[in-house]
Amino acid sequence: MKLKQLEGSLSRLRQFQSPKVDLEQYLTRPHIASRMLFMAENSFGDIDGKLVADLGCGCGTLGLAASLLGANYVVGLDIDSEALSIAQENFAELELDIDLVQANVTKLPWKGPIVDTVVMNPPFGTRRKGADMDFLSSALKIAETAVYSLHKTSTREHIKRAALRDVGAKTADVLCEKH
């Protein structure tokens, strides 16, 4: 699938009408989501044929992109049942299969790597300090190969240092940034 096709498909998704501030729900815009997943696949081979988890999946944008790019299996996890309902509608509209699980991403019972790749647009930690790092820690526990995560520019260096020092990342690279 070409990048423009992917972005076009994602632009037709239903999104939050009223994002929940306490959960730090943010729209994952089609432009950003398409580029993040397209790069993960075309530069690193981390999507096609892989098992992919979308942590804090919200309306399912990143998981949907993974599915459209050929992931063998996609699971979306979110604490919010309303977000999961929207995600389910989006996947049904595109006739794609995904498993959706209502769960607190920071308290997953899974031990060891269970998916190849994790994609996520986590809370930025503006409402609950450390929420971004809690998500990153969970992602690193379950990902065999790679974690692709969106973060605020202002916290980038802290996230990189903490990922390496505190949560077991082998590398922490900025692959794309907004200028």
C-alpha cells in the first residue's frame, strides 16, 4: 500500500467526539499515523507478517494502519470501552479483523515478549505524571522487536534517557520529529 492510500484510508475513520481529558485521549492524526506505520514497515520491516499490539488504541488508528500494511495479527488495548466501540466500528467499516481488549495497559499480566511490534500514542503524562513512561515500560515488556511511540517534543530527551536507564530499552532513537 502506498503512503497516500494509507493516509486516505485513515482519514475516513470515526474519531472521538469528546476525548476524555482525564485519560489524556488524543487524536492520532492520519498524517502522523500513516507516516509512523509506513516507516516502521518500509524502513524496518516491523509490520507486514508481524504480531502487532496497539497500546491505548483509542479509536484504533495505529492498529488499523498496521492491519492495512499487512500485519498478521493486531490486538488493540484500551481502558475506555467507548473508545473500543469506536475502534470496532472503524475495523468493521474497513472489513478488517482485530481483537480489542479492555485493559489497563500499565497493569498487563503478560510476562515476556508476546508480540513482535508495539505501536502507541500514549498519554503524555500531563494529567498523571509518569503515564508516558508507564506505557513505555509495558510496551517494552511485551515487544520482541520494536516499539513505536509518539511523544511530546518537550519530553523527548527525558523519554530517551529514561527508556534506556529505567525501563530496559536497548536503543531509543528519534525516527521522526516535527520542526
